[in-house]
Amino acid sequence: MQQSIKSDVVIAGGGPVGLMLALGLAQQEKQVVLAEAFLPAENAPNSFDGRVLALSHGSMLVLESLGLWHDLIPFVTDIYHVHVSQKGYLGITTLHADEVGVPALGYSIQSSDLGRVLWQHVKQHASIQVFCPARVVDFQMQSDKVQVQISVDATSDTENTVMDVEAKLIVGADGTNSQVRKILQLPLEEKSYHAFGVLAQIETEEHPNNWSFERFTEEGPVALLPMKGHAHKAVLVCSDTDVERIKGLSDEDFMALFASKMGERLGAFTKVSPRIAYPLKETYVAQMAKGRALLMGNASHTQHPVAAQGLNLGIQDIEVFLNHIERLMKKTSSKEAAVDFGEPEFLADYANVRKPAHDKVMGLTDGLIQIFQHHSPIVGHLRGLGLMAMQAMPTVKRRFARFAMGGQK
């Protein structure tokens, strides 16, 4: 079967960036069609798995403006303090929320909880039409519109359907392997760190009391992110040659290894969940806009998780894009419905605005890895001096904290 409909925008991908963008556009009275490949159900291979995410203060403000934060509050854990150190050398830096005048430096949340709240809001919005499970299979761009073909999988009540959607804009928020990017034939720049991030939920004898810890080792950083009760999100970065050994460790041996890297800062580690591991790489699409198509989130950029900026950078992209549309609407004298936010020059201008922020964040994350995994003792002592210098200069600490909390804020 084939059906034709009209909309203002088509969004490919129902991950956090795609859903937040859909809600933001719907609040601007845009008609949105969203296609997501996987049903939003427990244990589905979608964007909302068992991982724990770190939301920055800036991301919280965006979620608040979208009317989401109130429903997320029961699921988040505030981060008031951050402790940064390196193994084998002197030097620490601590950051505190009260030093920069914010209620919290950031917030941790289970991705499954975030996904559940986002989907609830999307399904309740009359301006958002969801096709799931469904995929964008092709599109053709014309001077004033884009024709998008969406394949909708059969259900118990329906058969396979191809939706032909006419829109002003198509957004690829469909992840690193973006189908939208492939159709656009935009090259993906990729850098492998030859490392894996091993994630787990781990418990300590003492309550985390809203402290987050990150410690750099020559094998890679380790981190603890506070969660409810005595639980933390634990991250251990290891080389790709060592990941199988670490995945095979018993719970007791894994906790002992983690303690040897992080130290028992909150007493002994008492319990750990099953571990998951994923390869670490940096990806970037130099041209995020082409014609009436735009790439957002992981479809446009992914970073090493060392600075916890991946999702937060995608949320900043949404904020700037929505503000860009508002300014366009104020400039035009025509009716709001006639505003063409898919116009190629408008999208190219937005891309140019975002590029410096992308470069800064990606430079920061890659630079931290290069500096802190350098094996020279001289570099190690210089790192320690740098951490101590930051600790001793409150102005520098505040500038760094504000950048980490929300880019330009």
C-alpha cells in the first residue's frame, strides 16, 4: 500500500535528539512526521538502553523550556561536586555547583527513564505523527520541498505501507549509521581510539552524596557518576586488546580492578551489575546540511565519552536550531505557516553557527585523551601541575565549568 501526506518536517530517528527536536518544533506549531525503526519497549535495540546519561546544566534548561523537566525530576540524580585526578601523579581539581551559582553541575539519569518520558510527551502531542517501526528509505529534494518515502512495517492490524511525505525539511537524527547521511552521500570522518568503554552499575559502602569522580590512567579514564542510593554508573576505558579479558572477569575481580584504578573513595565496592562494552571512536560529518536536509545528534557527530558531552552537544544543536527558526519567524512579515525553515541558505547558516561549538567540544575531548594517556613521566608531572593550577585559580575553574555545563552559557 502507498499513502501520501503533507507535513512541515520529517525526522528520521526516535532517539533523544529526534524526540526532543520533534517536541520543540511542535511547540512552534509545526507539523512533524517522525519515523523510528524500533518500538519503544523494554529490551528493544533502540537508543534508550540500560546506560546512564549525564545531562549538563545547559541541557536541563533546554528540557525545562520543552516542558519535560518536571516529569524527569523523579528520575534524575543531582551532581553537586566533580573530582578530577590522575593515577600515579600529584594534582587534583574539584568543581562545585555553588562556585558557579547553579543548583547542580549536571544530572545523571537512566536512558530508559529519559526515553519513557520523551515518548509519553511525543505520543500526546497532536502535531506529531509517529510511524514505528518505520524507516526512511529514500527522499528527493526539490527547490521548495522534499519528497520522503517512509517504509512502515506491518502489524497485526495492517500490512506493509510506504508513506510518501511532502515536507519542507528532512532531519537525520538516526544515529552514527544514519540512512539520511548515506542517501545524501556525505562522507563520515572517523577516528578510532582502539579502546572500549566498559559500563556497569556499581555500589559503594558510602553514599555518593552527589559527588562525581573521574580519574585518568595511562590505560584510559575511569569514572563514577552518582545514582540513587549507594549506586553509581561506573565507566572503565580499556584497550581493544584487553577488553575480552575484562569482560570475562568475575564480579569480585572486576570490582578489584576498578578499585585499583579509581581507589576506594567511598569505601569498598560492594556490588556490580553485568557489564556492557562498546567501542570508542570519534565520528564527524563536516557538512551537516545539504539542500533541504540536516543531520543532528550522532548522525552528525560522536565523541569520546571522557567529557560526557555527546548528548549535551546534540541538545545544544536543538536549542540553537529552534532559536534560529524563531528569529526567522520574527523577521518575516508573512504568516508563520509560510516561514521556510528548510530553505538551503537558512540551514547552511545554522550549520556555520554550530561548527565552532562542535570544533571546541571535539577538540576538548580528543585533547584530554591525547594528554592524559601520554606515557612520558614529564608529561605526567606537567598534567599534575595543570590540575593544581586550575584548582588554585577559581576564575579558570569557573570558565571551564561553565563551558562543560552548556557550551556558550
